[in-house]
Amino acid sequence: MLTGKQKRYLRAEAHHLDPIFQVGKGGLNDHMIKSIGEALEVRELLKVSILTNNTDDKHEVARELADGTGAELVQLIGKTVILYKQSTDNKKIELPKG
């Protein structure tokens, strides 16, 4: 579980990132969750955009993404989800303590 300080740090780190995945009309599927999980292993921090043609609740989509990938939900701002998962092989981000 991330602390408030760690979430603030990760939000600042994610500010300049562009979303690399989009959840569209078809919603989430196992293949998309697997792909996002693999990208998290490489990048640790990424943004996912929920398109306007997606009729699912954005909070539910964000929760499903976090649960399906084993990642922490850093922030849901508008229709952009920020996810963080510490990499086992490519650790780049050093979180602040506490």
C-alpha cells in the first residue's frame, strides 16, 4: 500500500507521461490486462486513457486494471488512470520512505 507521500511523488513522476493504452468501447479484456501488466514490469509507472465511447464506470475500470495487473492505483484524474507496480527486473523508481 502506498502512502500519501509516495502517491504524490508518483503523480509528479507521471505528469510528463503520455497514456500508452486506451480502454475503448469494448472495455477491458484479459489480453489488455496482460499487456498492461507486461508494460508495468518494464516501465513501473504508466498512464491508461479511458475513451469517451467506453460506457463503463471509470472507477470500476481503474479498480479492474489495478486488481488485474497487481498494481497500485496512484490516481484517477478525469479519464486517465495512473498505475504503479514495482518491477522485479527493471527497478528504476525509488519511492520516498513513509
